[in-house]
Amino acid sequence: MALSLPHLYSGKVRDLYAVGDDHLLMVASDRLSAFDVVMNEPIPNKGRVLTGLTNFWVHELSQVPTALVSCDPEVIDQMVPGFSDETQWHGRSMLVRKAEMLPLECIVRGRLAGQAYDEYRQTGTVHSMDVPAGLRLTDPFPEPLFTPSTKAESGHDINIDLATAAALVGAELLERAATLCLGLFAQAQSRLRDQGLVLADTKFELGFVDGALVVCDEVLTPDSSRIWPADGVVSGQTPPSFDKQPFRDWLASLAWDRTPPPPPVPADIVAITAGRYEDAYERITGRSISTWFGRDDDELSPTAD
């Protein structure tokens, strides 16, 4: 980055820079990862989709407490002079307040899928918690479940039960986190249902800013959520989804040992995956990704909220 900002961290997708003492610039790249290995081929517009959707949900959900200050390049430029000229970062950058993060991934599950399904098949539980018997893949739980996991510095996060989570952060704080996340999930679930979409599960990251518990990082994106077209959900079957599933399916067909170096990703898989991300943005927001900051077509007006 040409701007003189202290670089703090590079993750699988995001790069983090310090903006003074109290703010951060979070930049979402187009990098694509699997099994904690980053592919060499980027997915066009992926970073813009993740940032644009986060901005959409922060404004869409009522009374959501958030660390986000702005994604607008002109607003960011007021705290990061020269940012307005760095057009390659527009649309993929979030100016956020620095937060003291909870050591938990706050997952809400409305339907049986993913790691929860794998555990359920083996033990009949989800995060070691009892759930009804006889559920099949994609079946809804009687009520959405708050199912935290521990954050891992490397490798995969570890699913834990509520008692273990309470031992980490305290019972009162855990209840506050669960209430916040379940409330946001219910709002998003209702909003997506009206659009013919199913929110199966999502992951929130929470932290404290000035003593208030707030939502940090990405919100309800294809990287943090399972979102399915309602007409494609059949009990017991894997539904189509708005994420990198085509990439995962292609990867599963290879004899790759899941260690670096990654296999080269064919151009058609890159294009299909990029289309999935863009479709997610447009189905959820009702807007074209070309209207979001960082567009190539200068004749279109950006959407700020």
C-alpha cells in the first residue's frame, strides 16, 4: 500500500493497518483460501463483495452496535490523507474503531449443516449440546442455536459448548453476546426470507469499544455465512449456496495433500466462483456490484448505505 500506514497483520483474506491510536483500516483482498492455504489466483471483486455486504448489513439491521466507521473513500480520506487517490483500495476498505476482541467466534446456527452436521452424525449433538434426534442435513433447529468456538492463531477453530465458553469470558458476558447475535440473526433471517433466501448459519466477531459490546469484522457475507436459495433446499441434500462451493467441489476432485504449494485454479473455476460472490451481493442487496465503491464504470454512482 502506497500510504504510510503501519502494517499490523495479513490474514488469509484481510490486511490490517493502524490509523492513529484508536482506528484501523481493514482491507479485504481478493485472495481465496482452502485448508488454510492461500491460492495463487485471486477471485475478482471478492474483496468488494465482502466489504459491500458488511456495509449493507450494518445499515440494514436495526440498532446494530458496530466498530465500523465508514467504507466511503472520502470519509476515510479525512483520517487517512491521500486515501482518495488509492483507487485500488476503494470498495474493499473499512475504517473501523479499534476494539478489545472477545476470544470467541460467535456462531448462530439456524439449520443443520457444516461442522455441526458432521458432529451430529457421529454423536447426535451440536457443540456437545443436545438437539432433537432424527434431523437431516439442512433441517431447521426448533430455535436458532448460539454455538461459540475458540479463536485459533493457526489451523481451525475449536467448537465448544456454552459452559466452556462461559468459563472463558464469564456467564454474564456470554449471555450478552448470545442475545446480541441471536437478535441480529433473527433480523437477517427475516430479511433474507422475504427475498427467497435461507440463512442457515453465520459467524459474528464481537469486541468492546469504549465499554460497549459491538460487532466487528465482516457481517453476514458468503465467507462467514451459509445462505441458500429457498427453492433449492431439500431435507437431506446439499443445497446450492452463494459462496466458494464450486471451488471446493473442484478441489475435492484433486489428489492434493492440502499443504503448500496450492494447485493452480483453472480460469473457469475462478470465473464461476467470482460469479457466485457477485450474485450473493446482488441477490441480498438488490443492487449491482457495479454501484459499489471501487467500480470500473465511473458513470455509475456509488451506494453508501
